[in-house]
Amino acid sequence: MYKQPQIYYLTQEKLQDKIYFKEVICTDMENSYYWSDDWSCEFYIELAQAGFISTTFDTKGGLVLLPELQFDYAILDFKDLHISKNVKKLLKKDAFNFSIDSRFNEVLENISTQHKYNWLKEEYLVILKNLHATNHKKNNFKIISVEVVCKDTDELISGEVGYIIGTTYTSLSGFSLKDKKYNNYGTLQLVLLANYLKKNKFSFWNLGDSHMEYKQKLGCKIHGRSEFLKRWNEDSNHLPLLDILTSD
């Protein structure tokens, strides 16, 4: 009979215990999710720097933070980027503007409205907005938004939020308008972002959950937890690229 994995309570103290993290959390291949009621920016940053990707979960007692040290991760090395024929046509058409961190709140709003089942809400939104507003450069961490906008109408077509740590970028969530005239613009945004990260000498792009087909079509390779953490610990501790925030 299938046994539901435990979701253990995780504190900042436990996370900071390097022996506990390495010998208990990292080696536990039956459990990937943890939960916390600590909504501090400091704890969120420490989770991200350790390799967790945090979402949320609604409980009877209210919303909780749901950090996940995944069993595997979708990683894009930029040499592996695949650009489809449809996206190549959009690139040639050049009817869009690509930007970084210019419409942060609008991107968050669109993510919330576009997704029926959305974990990006309430206390989590407060964390992201506080991190974005206070610019945690001293922590080698920065939240950013990515935007693709129609040249003619200035309409925000697609975008995402994520964070920079060292020379890595991690996606959190994104959206793309469903209008037929904007077909493939979601994939276009991914390609434009990949090219931007490559140009600015990022080591790799962490797209998190490896089970979504579009990530593999983009060129992502699946890395198991131990393989991912080895790369993560090397590249997330590189000199930060936090000032690389200009659009191409």
C-alpha cells in the first residue's frame, strides 16, 4: 500500500545546522517537502540558498510555507537551448519588447489571475514584494521579474518571477496570455530569458520541477538531487551577478 510521505516541520535553526542538513535532509530520498510558519525574508533567502524551492499550502490553520528540496531538477545549460520554428518566426517578426524587472507587480498580478490553482498568494506575495523593495544584495540574493510586452500596445503578454543567487537563476512562476494572437509567446519569453542569461554569463538556469514537458523541449536536462546540489553549491556561491539587470 502507498504510504504518504511525511512533511516535516523545518526551522531556521535546523536549516543552519550543517550536519543535520547534509546527513538528514539531503540524504532523505523518501521526503522532499517540509513546512514552516516562518515568513521572514531571512529564512526564505536561506532556504533558496540551500537549494529549496518554496511554494505554499493551505491548511485548516492557515497558509504555510512549503519548501521543497526536490528529488530532481530541470536544469538548462545554455548550449542545450532549443528554439522552435514558431519561436524563430516570432523573433524575426520582432513585435515585442523584452525587459528585466520593469513591471514586477504587474507580473505578480497576472500570475495570480492566469492560474486557477495558484500558490503565489498572501504571505508569500508579501515576502516577494519586501525582498524586491529592499534589494538584499548583501545576501547574494535578488528577486526579479521578466517581461515580454507588445511593441504596439504596451500590453504585458508574458512574464515570470524568479531569483538570482551567485551565477544561477531560478524560476518560481510565470504566465502567458491565452489570446490566440499571442500563441507561443510564453515559449518566446523563455528563449529570450535564456539568451539574456547566457549573454550575462550565468552558469545555468534552474527551472525546478522536471516533469513538465515544455522544459525538456526547451533543452533542459534532469539532474538528481545530489548532482544538482553539487553544481548548486559551486555556482550559487560564485561572485553575484546582482547588478546585471539591463534589458538587451
